[in-house]
Amino acid sequence: MMRLHAILQEFSTQGTTADAVYRALRHGIVHGVLAPGDRLRSDALALELRVSRTPVREALRKLEAEGLVAHSGSRLTVRAFSEQDLTELFYVREALEGMAARLAAENATPNEIAEIRELLEDMDTARQRGDIAALRRLTGDFHQLVCRASHNNRLLQSLQSLLDHVRQMQTSTLYGEGRAAAALDEHRSLLAAIEARDGDRAETLAREHRRRTLELRKIMLREQLRKSRADGGGVGDGTKESE
């Protein structure tokens, strides 16, 4: 696993030290280097990143404003999602992706539709070889392509920001039995609606897909909490999600 100082080197040429530290910590949270519940101490982070505490504190304030970190009592930790957090996040995502699908049906160019179709073929290949990690990544790419095809830049920016919060959850509903094949069928149906220029159906399918994913994630979260309690852990105590 890439550690924080190595990540910082990737961002070291992007703006000030404070900018680089912010991007490094954000990347670490989004990609699971820093797990939900992990304690964030400015002195320890500064030591690991080999910078002073000032840019670390500035970065943590920005991450708290974004909702990626939160106070747990007197401690600052990587935010662990509750069921309420999950519901709020996915309701907003449902609305954005539904609108993106409707606009894609109205505005997508033939080249954009062809690109989405090619991506679906890659998704099917990943599913057939059982590479769920690749399928999860390609599924995210699918939704971003649909959003780009909406030709609404503000919608795209909003969805990309929201997806960073979703990526923070290192588990995926696609690991569930039969879910990968079912999800692929849902994406095929959505593309068919976009190709048919049927905005109503495209929006309905996108919303149904996201609502179905939310219900599956709620079940996963409840099972994770049950296992954590059975193992003697607690919410937000730094326990990593079960595989």
C-alpha cells in the first residue's frame, strides 16, 4: 500500500505545500489508505509527511468542511458513514445521475454513445473473468461518461465531487452473488434508452439502479456493524470494513 509520504511526492509540484498536503490526505482518504474511523493527529501526520504541522492543520480543516473527516468526541477521524449518511449521499447521487441520464438521451453524440457501448463491452469482459475490482472501476467510468454526454459541466462537477465520497467506501455491491450480471443488464438497458433518445426512460432506469444499489449497501452496512460488534469493535473505532 502506498503510504502518505509517497502520495505527497505525486502532488509536490501542484501549488503550495499546503495544497500538496491537502491533495495527498484527500487521496489517502478516498482510496482507503486512511480508513473510516482512523484518528488524524496533526503532529503524527506532519511527521509522516515530513512537513510542518501548519499545512496539515489547514488541510484537515478543508477536509472537515468537505465532510471527509469529522470530530468523534475530542478526536478528529476519517468519517465513518452511518446509514443516514449513506441514504443522504445516495439520494443526491440518484437525482444527479437521473438528470444526467435524461440529458444524455437528449444530447449525446454518436461518438459518445459508441464510447459508452465500448465501455460496456469491457465491463462484460471483466465480469466474465471474475475481476470485480476492474468491473467496479469501469462502472464508475460508465456513469462519468453518461454524465459527460449530458453536456452539463456543473452537473459533471457535482457528480465527480460526490463520487469521491462513494469511493471512500472500499466495499462494493458487485461482490454480491449474481449482482455483477444484474448490474451489467441494468447498464445495458440504460444505454438502450439513451440510444433511443428516450429521456423519461433513461432517467427512470438510472434512478432505479441507484435506489437498488442503496438498498444493497444498507444491507452490507448493517452486516458490517453486526460483525464489528460481535468482534468487540465499535462504530468509528478504526475497524476496517470486512471483506
